[in-house]
Amino acid sequence: MSELLTPSQTVGPFLSLGLTWLEGHLVVPQGTPGAIRISGVLTDGAGAPVVDGLVETWQADADGRFDHPDDPRGATGSGFRGFGRCATDGEGRFEILTVKPGAIGDGQAPHIDVTVLARGLLDRVVTRIYFPDEAAANAADPLLASLPPERAGTLVARDAGPDELRFDIRLQGAGETVFLSV
């Protein structure tokens, strides 16, 4: 009998088989006016980098619209895919090149939805990235307002230079990122 783990026992290296693509981290092409780079490190409960994780993002365009038939205002037809996917590297790092989404008009501050898949997770975890330059909108956002300030802070990216933001994701432990029940 083999002592090797089977796919039903772990979520791990199987993520790299067919789920990643070379330009998945490019929600917009390099050189897009207004593009921002969001980078971070995915860590586990002990603070160690998760080197076989997958970070996916989904967002509205700069006008707060989705090019999808489920957008109640109708698909934009713009071709903005709004979806990114980046595998973590050997140091747990990931990055997405995108544009800042506009507010979608329902009281929520501009944000990017994030899904994380990694070893040890039998189901995905979901969180959000909010923007540090949106203090008034963030203060009025229903989700952020429902959280204690120190927990809400785990959802707000930090400035990391011109056109760059830093958003680290901690799966457990001190400073754990807020994850949503979906």
C-alpha cells in the first residue's frame, strides 16, 4: 500500500496543472493608462510563505461596470475581462496588474474580490481588496463598517509607490485576513 497522498487528501501541487496561465496576472495589458500593480505575499498561520497558492481576482472596470450579462445595468461590451489569476512563487509572492475599479453604485466602496486556493484548504477562501485613497467610501462601505477597525484594516491595501499597492494575505493567526462567507 502506498503512503503517498491522493488528490482527495490534499489540495496542493495539483493547482499548477492547468489552472495557471502565463499572462493570467495581467487583467489589463502592460502600459495601460491608469494601470496599477497589486502585489503581496500569501502566508500560512505560522507566517511562512505559501509557495503553491493561487490568487484570483474579479472586479468591475474603472466605471464600476462588469462586461457580463449578470450586471443589472447590462454588459458593457468593453471587453474588460476583470479577472486575474496568479500562482504564488517560491517566496509566496503574487501580483496582479489591473485598473482601479469604480464604485458599482450600491453603497460599496471600490474593491476587488479575491479568491485564494492553497494547500491545506479544502475549499477556497474569499476576501476583498479595498483602496487606501478611498477613506470616505471605505468608511461608508457596509462590509468594512461591520468590522472592528483592526480587522477592517486587513482588507485595505497599502501604498507601495507610484501606481503600486501592497496587499498581503494571512490565512490564519495574528493579523489574519478577513475572509467572507459566500
